[in-house]
Amino acid sequence: MQNLMKILLLIIVIALFLISSMYAENTYGQAASYQQLGAGSRAIGMGGAFVSLADTPDGAFYNPAGLAQLRQRQITSMHAIMKVDQRLNWVSYVHPLSKDRVVGCSWFRYGVDKIDERDASGNLIGFFDDVENTFTGTFSFLVNKYLSLGVNFNYMNHKVFGLTADTFGFDVGALYNYLDKFRVGASLKNLGSEFEWDIPNQTKQDVPVTGIFGMAWSPLELFTITGDVRKMSGYDATYHAGMEYWFFGNTALRVGVTEGNFTFGSSFRMKGWAFDYGFEASDISDIHRVSATMYFGE
């Protein structure tokens, strides 16, 4: 049975690599569309296929159930280097309460700085910023030695040209981990989220719900293959896949694909610290990400 499941997973991962090269509908322009860029550096190096791993502080973005795997306090910070004056940053902290309960918090910020403001004649009269934030609290727990569940509580706001919108919402997730060899994860993001702008007619803007399902297989102790399927309400499904290999236990290399775009990444770990790099090629703007994680108690 286990051999059959491994063969099935391998077939699915290969299919994801092939399908991901097909055309994917552009979802940018929707409310909170910056979340489609993903969080962290490690996950991006694997094509964003992280819902069945989610074993880092930024894993809560993909699947809040993943934090239950963590056994020590740690904090992660990420900065993305992008074009056109875009800024993408992420900070997250994880705090285990016991062997089976973990809490965390995070801040995700996206912004475009110094956008030209012009009058009707095209003359430059000033600048304005377009900034979006998501603040999240996470609770994750083990149901048994194989299954964990989790929930994110989100507050999002968007400020542009003197206008402000905000909303609350939540994410839910589940993760099944069989002996660190075979994993299945699923999450639903942005449930109940609807921006309300502070203008006279109180324009409302739904944040699309996104469902993610994925699997991971580790045929070797230091080698993992992952594949995810994502479905945003109102849009076609997208496919993501990646693989990761650790050398000597402290250095990793990764490759992946996300919606037809190539990704790769690397990591280096030392006592008390981990440093990650992730790259995503894109027709619009290649993105480089760097992350640093500090482990408390090492």
C-alpha cells in the first residue's frame, strides 16, 4: 500500500510540473492580491508548494496547522527585492505553549512607494503611496501524532491616495504527517474577509477565498518533493511543485515551478540561525527574497 501511494504521489508531482507550464489566469488586481506572491524564502524556492510542509514560522501563511510541528521559539524576517519601487516584507514569531499547542503572530506588508500624482494636464504635483498590511495571530495544535489543525485570525488594511479600507477574516488548515515520509495538507484562506472603503457610498470589496491542497513525499531523509493545487474563488486552479535536498544537514538547494515560472533557492543553517534565499522568474518582475531566522534556546 505504501509503495502504491509513493508511486501515485510521484505521478501527481510529475503532472504538476507539466501542467504548471500551461497558461494560468492572472489574479492580480483583486483585493489583497499581493498575497498571491507568497511569504518567506524557503517556500518560494520550492515553487510555493508548501501547504503540506509548513514547518517554519512563515509556514502559517500557507497552512496554520503546520506550526504545531515546531518545538522551539523562533522569529523570521523576510525582505523581497522587486522592481518598480515595490516593497514586500514579512515578519513572524512562533511560541510553543506545550508539546501539542503552538501560537504565533506575523506581519505581511506590500507597498508601492512614491507613485506620481499628476493633474489633468499631466504635470507632476506630488507623490502618494499604495500600502497593504496583514496582521495575523495563529493557533495550532496536535490532534494526535499524525494530525494537526490550525487557524489564523487576520486583520487586513489597505491605504491608497488618502483612502483606507480594512477587514477581519480567518484561515483554517489541516496537516497529516506520516513519519515525516508522506504528508498531506489543506487550507482555506481569507474566509469572511470583505474590505469596506471609507468613502461616502461605503464601497465594499470581497477578498477571494483561496483553497490549497498539497502533498509531500520524502523518499530519502534529506530529500523532499512537493506539489500543490490552489483554487481562488472565481479563477482557474493553479499548480505548484518543487523539491528540496539538504547537504550535510545544514545546506539546502531547491528548485520549483509556480504558474509556469521557474524558482530556485538555498539555505544555510548554523547554531541558532538559518538564512534562506528564494528566486522567482517572472515576465513582469523577477523577485529575489532573503530571510533570516533566529532560534531561541540554541
